[in-house]
Amino acid sequence: MIEIQNVHKQFGDRVILDDISAVMAAGKCNLIIGTSGSGKTVLTKCMVGLFEPDSGSIKYDGADMMTMEEDQRKLLRQQIGMLFQGTALFDSMTVEQNVLFPLDMFTKWTQAEKKKRANEVLERVNLQDAHKRFPSEISGGMKKRVGIARSIVLNPKYLFCDEPNSGLDPQTSMVIDKLIKEITLEYNITTIVVTHDMNSVMEIGDHIVYLHQGHKQWEGSNKEIIFSKDALLNNFIFASEFLQDAKQMRMMHQPPGPTPLPPERGS
């Protein structure tokens, strides 16, 4: 679990994050959404330690990252997996070598142990036959799966995904969403996904934080978002006329609430 408490961040006179508080639950897909410039990237960078908040706290399972010693922060970073928007694979390395890279950097395992672990995660993302291929030889969806395999090879407690469906067709995006959701549940990971993909919001949004101009505008689940009356959120989620019509249809078919009891006699 990650607890964000009253986080404030500004650059010069420009306030980027204004008193943001939220809880990212373990075993859940926690989504951060918002328009460009809303503060979601800065919030994510504060959460992983790339930016230092001006005030507030970010607690990982109760331990405040703001007050950690440097050696504690290094240990925490090893528990964080990252799936980058562009996958950030090394073009000169094979798929297997890309997945081995974090193990080479952060473990003292034997080569046999490292290869065994790399094989396990590649099999988990259904790439067991792609070990010796280079990134230039595989599709965009396969690159994303290599990125996922590399991000979980150290068995992280926390997984950050930056626009995981960027550049993918809708069908492949659904495959990646499903894989992220499955891995989150299987390993009880605290997963944070920064996304513009509304399909992801609806499919895997166990917990959603919507930022607007540096403020937390709305927080809830994908089951609650359909029925939200927040105008800013609705304008963001249902930007097209088609989606607005779909929302109206969903609202019309919303199950009615309980029938009120008749008044008692004499009342």
C-alpha cells in the first residue's frame, strides 16, 4: 500500500500538485488519470523519488519515503518495478538479455539462477519462444510484454506503468491490460497505472484518481465512474458524443433504488 498525504509540489510560482491525498491499495490496479498538465506525471515522479515534494508525505507500507535514509531508499527502489511508456528496451540486447539486466545489476545470483528467473517471467508473459530475438524483430505488443517481464523479474512489491497501451491497437491494448491485472492479483502488487486509455479505466480501474489542474478532483472505482455527476470528470471521460450517448443509455438502465415504504397511518 502507498499512502499519499497532503503532497504539494511547485516549480517557481507554478503550483503543480496542490494538497494531494490518496491511497494506492495492494493487490489492486490504481489508475491516475487526467489531461496533459494535470500533474499526474509529477505525482508519479514524486512517488518513485525522482522529485521531492515541497511538503506532505509518501508512505510505503507505513514507512515515509521523505524521512528515509539513503540506504533505505535504495532498498525501496529495488522493490519498485517500472514499465516505461516506450518500453526502454536495449536494442543491442536480446529479449532474454533485457530481462536479465535488472538481475545482473541488483543481485548476486549465479548465472543459472538468473536465467531460471528470466525464463519464469518470460513464460508468464507468453514469450517463452522469443528469448534470442532482438527488440527490432518483435511487435509492439511483444515489446510491452518484454517490458512487463523485466519490470517484475525482481519480484517487486510495487509496479508503476506509464501509459502501458501507448502506440498499441485496441485488441493488443486489451491483452496488456489483462496481463497487468492478472500479475497484480497473482503477486499482490500495488500497481499504479498512468493512462489516457479509457478502455483501461473501465476494464482494470479498481481504484481511480482523477487530477485536474493539480487538484484531486475525483476518486473512486470503475464501477462508480459511470454514475459520477462530476462535470469535469464527465467531460474528460466522455469527451465524444458517442461516449456521452453511451453514458446516458447506461444511466437510463441503472437498476432502480429500493421502493420507499408507505407512510404509517396517522402520520
